[in-house]
Amino acid sequence: MSASIVAIGFASKGDYGPFRPTFEGKPVESVGFFLGGPFGKMLEFVSPDRPEDARVIHHEYVHALTYDTIANAPPWAAEGF
């Protein structure tokens, strides 16, 4: 179990663009994501312009906190938190 979480905030969607996840070779439209694996946990996100946009950071952080206990949870459970 890894205790550390690396968080990378990008200043704009343009800065984040090259690091966005892809699906079938095309970038996925997102403003943040969580990646967990054998080398640790990482959050990447676009720094919010408005306080209410911080919900993306909170959502991805919950993934990081729950990863060790429900790493193989079905999408409906993992995305439901």
C-alpha cells in the first residue's frame, strides 16, 4: 500500500492537453484523472478557475483514497463516490 499521492495541477486546459488520457488513440475530454498502479498514485487536473470547479479535484482525490481497498471495483461503484 502506497501512502503518497502525487498531485499535478495544470494552469490551463492547453497545458493539460498533452497529458490527457486517450481512448482508441484520441484524447478523452476531461479536466482531471486519477491513475493508480504498482509505482504509486497520481492525480492530474486543471487548476479550477471557480471554487465550484474544485469538485473535480475532490472526485479524483476520492479515487486515490479508495484505490487500495476497491481497486477493482466496477465503474458504477468507482465513479459513484
